[in-house]
Amino acid sequence: MARSERATGPEACCPRPRPTLLDRRDEWRARLVEDGVARTRAARTRLAAWRRAGRPALRLPPAALAALACRTAAGGCRSAGWLLYWGLTLADRLRRPLRRRTSGANAPGGPGGPGGPGGPTIRHVFVLVLENRSFDHMLGVSTGSVAPDGTLLPGVGVDPVTGAATTVDGPGLGLNTHAGTDYRVRAGAPFVMPVDPPHEFCDVQLQLAGTPISGRPHDDRCAYPGEYPPITLGGFVRNYANEAAVKGSAAGLADLGAVLACFTDRQVPVLSALAREFALCDRWFSALPGPTWPNRFFLHAASSAGLDRSPGPLATAGSKLDGYHFEHGTIYQALSAKGLPWRVYAGDALPQVSALAGMDLPTLLTRYHHVDDLAAHLRRPHYDAAYTFVEPAYGHVLTHGADFQGGSSQHPLDDVTRGEALIKQVYEAIRQSPHWESSLLVVTYDEHGGFYDHVPPPTAVPPGDLTDPAENAHGFRFDRQGVRVPAVVVSPWVPDLRSGTPGQTCNLVDHTQYDHGSLLATVQQLFGLDPLTQRDRHANHFAHLLSAPAPRRSPRTLPQPADSGFVPTEGPPEPADPEQPLGPTARGFLQTAAILHTRLEPEQRERIRQRVGAIGTVGEAGGYLAEVRAKLAGRGVRPAGAPSGEETR
């Protein structure tokens, strides 16, 4: 049957297991808790209003008793939500043995699993994580279309659970008001932002809940009451306007609505094509409402060990020279303990993943490679890595403090089309290799980067592991997800089930709630690994998306990236102000450099600690980063130098 003639609805879908109780568990608990707490707060507000109005006939209780009753009611709602949560979890666990005895070819088949007769055997999982973009910003419009009157029409696809036609949960009629002006979601986003939208913990709280920031810019100080305030999604423009004013950016102030703008399919044809061709997850949330570092740690360890902001002052960096430790380790340590090989392909010398504990010099020399070597390595039949993590290049930030130009991360200060080229490069390397039919690729983003998304982040399961109080600057309990981010699941085992006009619709649109812990949960499901924390233990995995009865036809190439017209500065520019104080981004890369420097020269540990602790300006940071990069290249650590050009290593 031609694609345009395919039936839609349940009859068009391949057989797949019935959805588990876990598929709706988080949503039910979140609804119960949020509705109960909202009603309790409303009751408390009414009591206060009646008391101020002087209505003694109501015989209102004393203020302390009323407050205690409201707190008790709110706590009862939360307790009831958790009882529902754990009850459904237990029921699902008890049902699993029966499902496994009756699910036939869909049952997991050990390492490489779902591997029953006629089903897929996944031997290679590839993960590409880009930077700082929300779902609405990247895929809310680009997977749909724009009507002549400017109406944003959502993409249409097939729900992988029900088999029914469905639509992408796009931005709708989102609105922010700032200084008396309304700013609405629009199609067409800048390829390069003039100002980096803030996204530290306090910035995100302002964006989501309107909580003001205290102190100087980048101090990341705000009032956090111990539980996340009610989410209104009304502070994105206000937060961006504050940053543009501090930076003195006329271009930023001239287009404050840029943080509500969404790319069209013509602007991001590579990611759009991938999302339409395979499985688009439109309920994938970042791990916490905060910046890059803790969110990326959740991708590796299902925890940030309490870190709820970017790395702190360099004066305290000496405690991290052995890398960031996690009570239950990382996915890389779990794979190694199981005897499963893994690799990292990076675009430059200081990938954030190298800041993890356990990434010693022998590991860097044998498991780390330049991303440009990926295609050559995959052409060989004996590529053995069960798990491959791809980290982009961050541009001139390694030599210029916070200038991301010339990278491939899709950071807002760099051209988004360069990240499109990386997505294309990684996909085509896998697709054109002999390992395609045993591969799974996930493309996602670490966090939203300050860009608007219309879906309020839901509550989350705290990791439950040991935390470092010194890193937990805000007292955040990790019981709230971060803003929704793009996520696409790519494999020849994702069924081809279209609904609507060919070429203008998506394939699968999965509304299951996921977060960064879902990535680890899926890897654990495929390779028989144990969970690392409570976060990934209770995260939904997406192995059910690999339900095709046979490998599907898939494009060997993706479209060329758009022409943005943006030409980055040739070579690392000189900082405009070498005496400029370091921001949180530069501190993070400096900490990574210090960790790697210590691994190269452990006998110089104290000197490294003192030197890094004394760095305070962009100019000083640039000199130290260049020195460490040269040392890494001299020792043969592959991402620090040019691609090897070898077929394998």
C-alpha cells in the first residue's frame, strides 16, 4: 500500500503490548497533588480575605489554627498522591511476570533486548545531546505548518500506544506581557540570539512562576519556599528583558519576543525531517528547572548529587579535582561492570561528560574520540560499543569565556544550523553503516535555555541518593521536572505508520511522559542493567517504540541545513574585555579543565587547585584553557586534536 493510502487508527498499527499502569501513573499523581494543593491554597486565601473583611459570624478559627489546617490538608493531598503512585508502581511490578509469560516476541530478550523472534535486537545505543532549546522553540511549529493567516497548525501523526491519529502538542496561543506590551508565540525564530536567554535556577523560577530575582545579575539568588511555586509561564519575556538591559544589547531589547519564537521546518529541516520520519516524544522534560550542568549529570547518573545551579566559585573547585562523584555511579560505570563497551565522541577538548568521576587518563585515551571519526569507525563491522554518547563542540567558549560561535551545540549564541549539520552527520554515519539494523539513536537537549514552552513541568521523583549540601544552593528537592525539551527516537525498528498528507505529517507522536531518567531506564531495559537512583527506577522507558515486525525503509540522508547567512568569527576572537568577571558557563569549563589537568599531572594537584582558585577574569581563563587543551593534545587525548582519520581504534 502506498504511503498516502495507508490506513490510520488502531488497525494500521503493528501489534504492541498493552500500556502499563506506569504510562499514566505520573500524570494521575501530579493531577491529584496539584489540584489538592491549589484548592487548599484557595481556601487559605478565602479565610484570610474573610478575616480582613471582619466577618465574625463565620466563627473563623485563630490564624495559627487555620494555617495548620491548610498545611495539613495540603500534606494530605501530597500523601494521597504518593500512595496512589506507589500503589500503581507495586501493581505494575506484580503484573510484569504475567506479561512476560504472555507477551511472546515483545518480551525483553536479555542484552540487546526486545529480542524475541522477529523482533529487534538493539546492540548499539547512540545518544546526541544538544544545548539549550525548548520543545516549542524547536519542534512545536516545525513539525506542523503555518496557515496564510499566521495560525500555527500542529503536526499530525500516529499515537504509538493507541494507534489513533493524534497531533503534536505545539505552542498554541502562548502569551507573555511585559511593560504593558503583549508578546505572543510566533513562527520564525532568530538563527542566532543577540543575548543568551538566562536559565539558571532563579531565572527559570522567574520564567515559570514569576518569582523575582534578588541581588546582582548572575548571582542566582531568589526566594525558594521549599516547594515549587504555582506555575504561570508568564515570566519568559520579563527575564529576557532584564538580561538584555544588563548586557546593553539594543538588538535584544528590540525583539524581546524572540524567546517566544519558534523555528519553522524551513529553518530546521534536518531535525524536522528526523521528527517526522521516526518517533517524536512531545512530553520529554529536562531533569530539573535549571541550567546545563545538573541537567547533563542527570543524563549520565540519574542525579546531580544535589547540584541545582551551575558550578560554584572556583575557590571551591579544589574539592572536585577528582571529578563529580555519584553515590550509585554513572551509566558508564554500570556498563563497564556488566562488561559492555562504551565510547564518547566529542567535538572539542573539554566535553562536560569528562568531568564525571572515573574518567581517568587510560579511559580518555581508549574510549574518547573526535566526533569526525564516528563515520569511519562505524564503517568497520566490529564496532563494539553498546552505548555511544556524542557531545557537540562549544565553539570559542574554550578560549573566549562565553563566546559559543563556531560550535555545533545549538547554543543560542551560535548559529542553530551548525547543530543541524551535526545531527545530519551523526544520523548518516549510523544509517550508512553495517550496524544500522541493530541501532537506536536518541536526539535530545539538556534543558530549555530560557526559551518558552507552553506545557507546565510536572512533579518528579527525587533521586533519593546522597547529595552535597554545598552544591544545593537553593534547597531544591528535585521534586519538579524542568521545562520540556525536544526528543526524537530513531531506529529502523520504529514502525512507519503515517496519518494525513504525506510529507507534511509526523510518523509516531508519543505523548508518554519522559525525562532524562527515561534515557537511562531504556538503556537499562535493553542491556539488563540495574537502576542508578529512584529517578530512573520510576521513569518510563521508550523501548515500546521499537515495535516494527521488520526493519523499515529509512532515508540514507537527511536534508541539508538551511542557509542562515550567519558567518562566525574566524578563529577564537580576542575578548572585548579581558578583565570581565567570569560567568557561570566559563566557571564550568574551567572546572572541567582543572579535572582533566589533574588527571594528566596528578602530582601537581595542589598547584592546580591554587591556580584555578585564583582565576577571576575572562582573559585569565582563556590562557589556562588553552594550556590544558595543548597538554591533552600532547598526551594523545583524541578530542583535543584533529580527527585521527583511522577506521577504528
